[in-house]
Amino acid sequence: MARIAVIDLDPASTDWFQLLASAGLEIELVSEPAEISAQAELALVHAGSRISAAEETCWQLRDLFPNLPVVTASPGSYASEGARLVTAGARDHVRLPAHPQDLRFRIESHLSYAREQALSPPEPPPDEGGETSEIQQLELLTSLAQSLPHPVVATSREGRFLLFNRAAERLLGAPRQAAMRQHVIGDFFVDPAEVPRLERALSAPQSSDARSHDVRIRTVLGEQVPVRFYGTGVRNERGRVVAFVGLLQDMRELNTLSLRLEETTRQLIETEVRAKEVIGGRNMVHELNQPLTVAMGSIELLATRGDLPEDVLQRLERTYDQLRRMADLVRELPYESHVVPNLGSLPEPGT
């Protein structure tokens, strides 16, 4: 087990020490950053109620040990506390009380990422500033990226941000300047060890075209967001990858629409099965339900697209209303012992 340097700014909290003991961590307790030994692989700062002191400690750790991962913890009920500490240099923030296994998992994720970075072969110095100028050329994309509705980022081989547009600021909760000066790409991943694996995939010879990768990111406020990353490696004239660039697609809304569509399909299938059992009118219901199923399902699919003009969406909604009226008529047909389920209870398109 790696050695963890613990700086406890609020020693009065006995629950905190019980959490460390339960997590099975090998720790060295120090009073200030300068006392951390060379054997420490990660610094754990217990802020308690002293958020300002923890913020200053994070700045000192960044200055003294720029490659040492820092995790902070506090029992605060406000997400802004964690945001302050992450901005000051923490890689992650744990809100107490926390489960011991969760704390250990998050610490081991940061350790795994740090070890992979340490084992990576050093980059050879650029020749006559050629690679540096190529990386700087990415700044020419800034004006275009700022106008895009999707988050766009570019990083160096070391993980430092070279491009960070406004949409990325809104998604990750970090100002552009703060992200480019104080963070690396691994700071925003739920599992930091995912970053080296993603970089290896983007550096592969067959990855010259942008490919999608599903990952989970963590915002500055600690929210976990599923995203689809469309990225590729930026190569120099010799074919060596010198940077990475990609677009992040927030999958929360699309996943919600997908679940709604699955639920709609399930309801339609169940409706058809039950309609077939209706005495006397089951054949007629089946014949009516088939086109309703196809038409309403098609409208639901179209409504999930985000590139449709407003007038097209309005026409789809009007068409959907007419189909729902037909479904109401089917529902109101009298049968001997069964009632056709409510085909008109499907969710409105675009909601």
C-alpha cells in the first residue's frame, strides 16, 4: 500500500480518524506541507471547517510538490467548498461522511494515474521549436471553438490544456484561465487512470480519424456526467503525436430520451399484446394499433434530434396530437370484457 501524507487541519474530528483506519491506508501524519517525506505518493488534506486554511495548504502543496496528487476532505454541506479547493490545486474533493471503500477507491485511482504518468517515457526535446509552433497553432482554433455549442478541449502530451472553449467552461464548471493554468485533463475524470488508456487509444496508428469513447467526467462541483468523447491525436510532420483534441458530448439528455423511447416502445408492445386479447374487437384494434405504433414511434425518434428547425418541431407536435386523438377513439371503443389501454398516454415529443 502506498504511503499517504495526511495534513489534518481540524484534529477535533474523531470520525475522520475512524474513516482513515477503516479504509486501511498507510499514513504519515504531518502538520504542514514542508514535512511531507519523499516516500509519500499522495497528500490528503482534512479541511474540516477551515476551508481557507485548506485552500492555502493546497497552494503550498502545488508549489512544493507539483506532481503530488492532492485530495481534500470536509464535512461541508456546500459544493462551493470543494470547488474552491479544486481551484487551489486539489485533484479531488471528498465530502464527509464518506464510505471507507469509496475513499480508498478514489485515492487508488489517483495513485494509479500518477504511477502511469511516472512510467511514461520522457518526451524528446523539440527540434528548433517545430513541435512547439505546431502546438501553438491550435490557438488558431480558439475563435472557432468558442462559437460551438459543444465543449471542445485540446491538451498537450502532459495533459495541460491548450484549448478550452466556453461550452467546456459550462460543462466542467471551471473558468478557461483556471483550467489552462491550474488543471490537467485527469482532474476532470471520475477515474483518472482512464486518461492514459484514452491517450494510448488516440495515439494508435489507426486513430487518425476521430473516434468516439464513452467516459465519465467529474465537474468542479463534484457532479459525475456521462460524456461521449470524439477525439484524435495531433501529429507533426514526422507522424508523432504532439497533442490531443476532442469534442465532448453531454449524454445525460440523450440517455434520458433513450430511456423514454424504450418505455414508449414497451408501452406500445404491451398495448398491442393486450389489444389482441380484447373479445370481439381485437382484429380491428390490432389493425388500428399497427399504424399508430409506427407513426407515434417515428415521431418520438424524430423528436430526439436536436437539429430540427422550430417549424418542423411544431408540425410534429400537431401531427402527434392528431394521432393521440385517434388513440383516444380506439380507447373508447366498447368491447365485451376488455378495455383498450390508453394509447394517448405517451410523452409529448421534445419534452
